[in-house]
Amino acid sequence: MSSIAVSSDHAGFALKQHLADVLRDLGHEVLDLGAHSADRVDYPDFGEAVGRAVAGGDADLGVCVCGSGLGIAMAANKVPGVRAAPVHDVTSARLTRQHNDCNVLCLGERLIGAEVAVDAVRAWLDAEFEGGRHEGRVAKLDALGE
Ligand code: RB5
């Protein structure tokens, strides 16, 4: 089981709450970094919070939700060591773990339904980084942030 930091802005709040419950039910430790209500907030603050938690070792992985999954991924990716990917289907979620060693999965509440989101998170968690030919490419990604 993993320690998973979660966050959202107002537009991703309901899905973030749902995913946090699902992750707890799966036995993961959930570090909820907000938002803690659907009041209007700024997604960069919440992408940064999860990014810093993952990069700093307070969590193994992160899940972020905003309206589109895009802005919050951009924010998380500004933190060195973070490999955040916005995904809206199960295949992308699996591939971004297997090939990119994605450590922060980002979803858009306004773009996908809760069931697809849960399936995507589960596929990402169940997948494993394949290493091999992907190892050097991921190292190059990380070097870009240094
Ligand atoms: C908020 O309206 C919306 O812009 C935000 O949730 C996100 O989609 C940004 O990328």
C-alpha cells in the first residue's frame, strides 16, 4: 500500500473527495492537501502542494483534480522530481506509469465521469514502471527540472 497525496481546486473538489474515499477503501494512506470545500481557489497552489509532498518524500504518489486536469498538472510539473500527467482514459493512465513512471496522476472533473476516473486511478496504481528502454528517457525528463 502507498501513501498518496491528493488535492484539487474547487472545480475538482467533488471528484477529489470521491477518489480519496476510494483510495482509503483500497487500503492506501491518504494525505489530503485540500481544497477542503468547493469555494473558489487557484489550482496552482494545489498542484504545487501535491508536487512538493511527492518530491519531498511525504507521499509516494499524488492524485490531483481540477476542472480539466491540465492546469493542476502544469503546476505539479514545476516541482523538480515530479512527473505529472493529465489523463482521461484508462489506457493513458496505465501507460504513463509503465513508460513515464508518472508519480502524480491528474484528472479533469469536468471532462470525465467518476467511474472512468476511478478505473484510471486503479489502472495507474496497478501498473508498474517497465524500466529498460524507458529508464534513460525518464532520467532525461528529471534532468530537465534540475
Ligand atoms: C477553474 O475554472 C478551471 O480553470 C480549473 O479548474 C482548471 O480546469 C484549469 O486548468
